[in-house]
Amino acid sequence: MKIERINTTPRWSDATIYNGIAHFVEIAADEDADIVGQIKQVFEQADQTLALIGSNNSRLLSVTIYLKELQYLQLFNDMWEAWLPEGSAPSRACLKAELVDPRLLVEITFIAAVIE
């Protein structure tokens, strides 16, 4: 089976699709935004990536959420629940993490089913 890579650079691809499953990572484009702004950006960018690959946020299979500080967890959960369609929550892990860019407050890895 063919592996499809979208917007490939020497270090990453914006998304990788194999056998109807897409993998991608989102971080905030504006690293200087506050946590609310960064979460909104990540969700908006995820929506764009999902649309680009022929999917949507009801087709998420699994996510890993990296938060710089656990104090953001309740706020993140509230925004997460508002973003997801009812009944479509994927499996997920959430970790406190030291992100490479110290201005980043959240990073999410996504695995999603592509609509066939």
C-alpha cells in the first residue's frame, strides 16, 4: 500500500496517510498567544488539516495532548469538549511536557480515519 505524505519538508510532513489512517501534529502558529489562543489555533489548524485529507473531527481515532502546564488541563478539557461533536471523543493521552519552543503551551498529535 502507498504512503501519502502531504507538504513534506526535510524534517516532517504536515500529514501522513496510510491505509485510510492519517497521522498529523498541530502546534500554534502564533507562539506568543496565550493558552486560549494557542488551543483555538491548534483546533482551527486541525480542522484545516482534516478537511485537506478528507476527514473531520468526528473521525478522530486517537490523540496525544502535550500541555506545558497541568494548570491548563481543565480549560483545555472545556474547549476540547466544545470542539468535538457529541459522541465522537477519540481515545487520548494527556501529558505535561517540556515543549521544544518554550513559548508553546500545547501540542497535539492526531490519528484520524480518512473518509472513504
